[in-house]
Amino acid sequence: MPRDTDRLLAAGRCISGTHVAHSSYRVMPIAMATGHAAGVCAALTVRHGRGPRGLPYRLVQRELPRQGARLRTGPE
């Protein structure tokens, strides 16, 4: 979520992070996964009538596997 703005999500190659992190998330599978997560988050914000900052992340984590995404949410 971009700083100083509400109701806007960033996904894919336009997200920011450290130089090391950027080298891993600039590849297409990761860009697609962040896009999927952003889309799910956007749909859930509409469904629950709140902005992305007010949406519990667990709702997104619960929905993504229902749509076929594979998540690792705990220790390996």
C-alpha cells in the first residue's frame, strides 16, 4: 500500500523494497502472485466495506488458497 494514500494497492514490479528483495520479486511468477493478492484484497475491501488498511490480512490469506494460490504462512 503506497504511503500517504488510501484505497490504492501496488503489485507486480512497481512495489518497492531493498535492492536484494527487488532482485527476487521482479520475476514474473512473483509479480503475478502479488497481483493476485492485490486483486483478492481489492475484492475483499469492497465486500467488507472498508479500505485495504482496515482489512485483516488473514482474510486475504484465507481466500488466496481457495483460488489455487499456495501460501507458506508459518515456519518451514
